[in-house]
Amino acid sequence: MLDTPGFTPITPAADITADRHGSRAKCLQRLIRMDLPVPQTVAIPFQTVRTIAGGDMPDLGHLIGLFEGEPLLLSVRSSSQTGDWGGPGAVLNIGMNDHAHAWLSNTLGDAVADKLYLRFIRSFAIEVMRLDEEPFDDAPTPAAARQVFEDEMDAPFPQRIEAQLAEVLQNMSRAWDGTSARLLRQAKGAPADAGLGLVVQRMAQGMGPGQSGAGVVQFVDPATGDPQITGRYMGQAMGRDALRTPEKALYLTRDARGASLEDMLPDVYAELREVGTRCRRRLREEMQVEFTIDQGRLAILDAVRCPRDARASVAIAAALARDGVIPRTEALLRVAPETLSRLLHRQIDPNARATVLGRGIAASPGAAAGKLVFDSASAQASLSRDEPCILVRRETTPDDVRGMHAADGVLTERGGTTSHAAVIARGLGLPCVTGAMGLTVDEKKRRITLVNGTALHEGDEITIDGSSGEVLAGRVATTEPTLDGAFGDLMRWSDDVRDIGVRANADTVADATLSRTFGVDGIGLCRTEHMFFDSGRLTVMREMIFAETPQDRAAALDRLLPMQREDFTELFRLMSGLPVCIRLLDPPLHEFLPSQIEGVRALAEALDRPLSEVKARIESMQEYNPMLGMRGVRLGIAVPEIYEMQARAIFEATVAAMAEGVDVRPEIMIPLVTARREVELVKRRIDGIAGAVRAETGTEFTYRLGVMVETPRAALRAEEIAETSDFLSFGTNDLTQMTYGLSRDDAGRFMSAYVNEGVYPEDPFGTLDVDGVGELLLLGAARGRKAQPGITLALCGEHGGSPESIAFCRLAGFTYVSCSPFRVPVAKLAAAQATL
Ligand code: PEP
Ligand code: MG
């Protein structure tokens, strides 16, 4: 026996804390302080529950002595530190025995007494003593159920309330220590030593003469967060019966659906509404309230934070702040940044049934359903027929970008979070699953083979969920994205508090327009190669690549110049007043060349050259390690005309936009730098072009020239590189690839094994590796600042949209992060949270 009883009656003055008794106990105390009709309740703290789990039962006579009334029936509910961590289910009507049964038969009638006793014997047997459910199905009366219990247990059914309670408390305290319960709550962020409290409450019966029943009410719509009384009520019921069998329950509010609690018991209904209003103000939250009506009298048994969808969680937080119930800063902290990402995309309807065909990497969020297509031409044909389609490839190349524009979703067998398909899809806001290893894609035969050997063919329908990485059979119902006033409020309030900038990785008019809608601080990365994927331009690009003489190359570049100029002018117009950071061409040139024979044939035709010659040229350009080959600034040094054309296009666009009154803030960024001399060479040429454009147009303009830190050497040599740079922007996609020596396009193949085995805590292409890559960022930042204390520091890899990386960059004193347009809202909220 324990010396101290360890039971605290919950009264307004009692010393109850969520840290010692759990959030349910604390919430019940708040309800009691509000003078709500809460039945007598006693809290059992974590410490006592731990002792009980260890086999030491405190004096339950003391606990029972705290309650009044006859016959005494009790409920026990779990009370963990935060409601989200779960806990064992409630046990009701402890104390039901022959004596209580006789007493209830006299007062409430035999039917009610039988029902309560039968339910208790069943739940005690099945949930507490863990007996099989089946034998009880044939026991329709308390006597029969008792017999089954006694046969199974080979012992009498316990009649003393202490004995019943002891079993319940022991069972619940041990359930909390079970492996699956522990893993589940740890996945939700609970510490290893998280405690469980229990609350023991006198039952307020919802069964008996007159108006008696039980229900659950909430005061907002769980899907939208709009004020609306929803819930269910059931006569002659208890606990959550009304939710378990909603088809038998009444609605609460009067409407066209027929009888309601409002009609039946208008006074109680009005009282419930009042409870809702007062809970919202005092508990500063939208609550779901469990109540009973005992012969016309309302009792409030419990209240929990109202469950809610993504949209509702944003709407509720914003409405509480707008109504002055919580400060705006708290509203910002209450919404998980990822929630916003769900608002921006279609989602799988949570009520839909779906068969999972396979799983890959959740590369770009949102759900999409459509017919399978295996190449860009088929995707475009689907689009022209207005038929949704999912483009399936082993992996994507620039050739597939047209198809991605036309498709509703993308699925690849290979790749990871920063592979070509993933990056482009995120930019387009297109759902994408990459690295779906269990699926074998045969592009030629136009089919996917599943692990079990079944095949899906072109035209078959599938659904992909880019938020979970699941590939689902058939057309699964989805819900539409919704951006309402609450979303806008949250964005504005984030802007008011955050002290780190958020720019967008944007290369098209659509990207730039969308990011401006989200209130972005500028463009942090315009990947100019994306501007050449348009089919008309791809041909000119290929002509430039195939040029044999400087004259031919110059002629092709002359045709590309006005196209690029127009691209940049448009971006400058859209981003007037904000910086636009344009990256000079980065990928290896052969990425612009066709990989399939049909494409090579078309190219030979367009160039008017023999097929064999074109094939040979393409082959000669292949590299063993293209990501470490002729790309980035190496291209700028080996074929300087390309960067010169791009710089000229940027400056001419600057002059043209300025002439229209646009406030232009151009920035130019050099990719894949490894040495100071690379920057010097490129800078000299670009400065030269700027001088020439100034002279030709008679217009003065300024620009900033910076370096992408994407190689470990650039981070190590940041001091000397910073001397000639206005800014350093860390490209953490390549920097992660090169720091780990891990191909961003192939890592998807073994990443899940690596994460499962605990080699890496997470996929470093998805979550910034703070220990390794992060150290290079800090070191590069410190060395860059040594040369130029005020140098602008930024991060523009895919990590720029992840809350942990944003917090890291902020602590490291970075000026901004840049991420794909659809991540901008997430990043802004995460930036605000990091600041608060
Ligand atoms: C990077 O490497 O982090 C980056 C932003 O460039 P890209 O993804 O285009 O290689
Ligand atoms: Mg890069």
C-alpha cells in the first residue's frame, strides 16, 4: 500500500497541472471553475499511475470515500500530458453489481438496469480482463453474461467496486506501457518517459425515465472551421454511443432533417450553446464537449480540443485571433506549417476507399487521378481530349517537361526528392511520386508491372498521392484546394513578425504570379534552363548545341536572345519592386538532347543532317558522370557565348522594363562554382556586357552578381569567393549530393532502406543534414562574412521550404530562403514561427 493516497479531487482550488495530472484533468478543472455542471471528478497523477503499473495498488477505499451517492457508479478516462498522445479508452459504469442492479431496477426500471449491467459485464470482461468477445455474443442478459464470465475466468464476477476499479486501473496503467502505445505516441512527439494520468468521475446516467440520453457537440464545422453546431444526441444512451451509431442518433440543431435536440429540449439546447461560447472564451479553443442529459438535467462530462481538418485548423486559429480570444502570434503558432501545403493542393478524400498498388517517395504534394500515359505526346493528346492523365516514366528528362505540363500527375520508377521529375513537378504544383520501386515501368510496351505480377496498361486509371507517396488503384475521390480569408490573414500576420526573407524558385509567368499572390519577397532562383524546354525553343537550343562554327552558334544564340529577353522582361514586370535572381545556365548540354530514337530522328530532320551523324554527336557528348561534368560555370567558361547571351538578355530586359516604369532589381547568379577564378572570369565578361548595354541604350542600371555555393570546395573557399560576390546562395541540392557523394537522382533506390536501418535519420535531400551539410553552410557563411561582413546569404535548394531548415538558416543569420512557389506559404509561416 502507498503511504500517500495520490488522489486529488478536482475542485476550483485544487493543485492540478497538465504536467502531473494530464490535459484532460486540467481541462475538467477549467470547466469546473467555469461553474459548469461537471459530475464529481478525482484526478490520479502520473506518479500514482506509474506505481499502479508497477503492481502497487493504493488504498482504493480512500478513493471511493471521496465520492458521494448511492449506488456509486464511476467512469475512468485517460489523461495524458497533451491530448494528441492518446491513451487507453474509457471504462464506464464501474461499480455495477447485483446490488446496483436491484437498486436501478427499482428506480429506473428493469430494462435500464439490465442494459447497464449487461454492458458493464461485457466491457469489463472484454476490455479489462481481455476475454474473447465471441462467447458474450450469445449472452443477452446480465445473468447469462455473468455465467460466461465465470466460466471463462473460473472465478466469480467481482462484486466489490474496489475490486473492479483495481482491475480497471491496473489494466489502463499497463496498456500505456505497451509497445504499440509507446511507439504511437512517440511518433507524435511524446518523450520516452511521457506519463499517463487518469480521471475518475461519478457517472451521470443518460439512461432512465423522462428525457435522458448522451451526446457530443462541437460548435464549428470540422471540415471548414465555420461556426456551426454539429454533433449527435441519443436518448437512453451513454458515453459516445451517439457517435458510434450516428444513424440512430438525433442531430442537435433544428433543420430539414426532422426531430432534433433543439426541438425536443430547447432549454438544454440553449444551455449547450452557452457552454460552447463560454468554453471558447475561457479555454481559448474550439472544444468538443461530451454531455449527458439525466432526466432533463444537463451534465458536462468531458471536453477535448475539437478534431479538425487542415482547412478548419487554419480557420479556427484565425477566427480566435480576429475575435481577440488569442493573440495573432499564438494563432501563428497553432497551425503546423505543413497544414498549409494541404490547403494548396487537392487531397485524397478522407472518406474514400482506396487500394494501394505501390509506394514511392512523396515528391510533390497533392492527389491526382487519371489514365496512364507513357510519353509526352500521349499526355498532350489526353489534354486535348480534356481527359485527366498521369504521366508515367522510368525517370524524366527535359524531353518530358511538355508532357508534365499536360499531365495531372507524374509517377516515376526511379528518382528521389530532388530528381528532375520532383523539382519540375513541385515548380508546376503537380502531384508527383518518384522512386516507386515496387513498380516496373516498361515505356515501350506502355505498361506498369506491380510487385504481384499484375500489369496496368495505357488508358487504365490510377490515382497518385504526392503527399504520402502512395499509388492507388482506379479513380479515387479527391477534395479541392481551398484558400479563404483565414489563409490570407495568416500570411499577413506571418509577414508582420518574421525576420527572414522568403523568396520563390520561379522560372515562369505562372510561378511568378502565384508566388506574388502568396506575398513573396522576390525570386531567389530562376532556373533559366527551364525556359528552353518549350518545344519551339528546344529546337533552337539544340541547333546551338550542334553548331560547328562560332558563326553558327552565334546565329542560334541570336535567335534565343529575344526569347530570353522577353522571358526576363515579363518576370521583371511581375516582380516590380522585388529582386529577381536569375541563374545562368546550369545543366550539362546533353540534357537538352533527345534520349529516345524518335526524338533523335526528329532532331536529324529539323537540323537537316543524317541520322547517323546526329546519333554520333549525341553519343560523343555523353559523360560518365554528367552531374560532375561539363555543367554550371564550367559551361560558362568553356562556351562563354551562352552566358554572354543570357547576361545581355537580362540587361536589355532591365532597360526595357525600366522604360515601362517597372522597378527592376536584377540579380545574376553563377552556378556550381568551385574556385575564385571562375567567378572572376565570368564577372569580367558580364560587367563588360552591362557596360555595352548601358552604352548602347544610354540607360544607367545596377545589378547584383552572386555565386551559388553548391560544391564543398565553394563552401571551404567562401572567403576568397565572397570578395568578388554580392551574395552567396547555398544550393543545398547539389551541396547535399556532393557532401555525401550521393546521387540525387539515384538515391531513391536505397534511401528507404537507409532510413529504416537508421543509417541516416531522414532522407538528406528532403530534410537538411544539419550535422554535415549544415556545418558546411555555417562554415561557408562565416568565411564569406570574413571577406564581406554584410554579404547577403541565402539558401535556395529544395530545403528552403522546410521548417527545420528555415529555423537553421535564421539562426545562422541568413537573409532569405528560396523555395518552390507552392512552398512559399509554408515557408512564411515557418519563418514566423522560428522568429516567435
Ligand atoms: C541546388 O543545387 O540546390 C539548386 C538549387 O540547384 P538545382 O536544384 O537546379 O541543381
Ligand atoms: Mg544545383
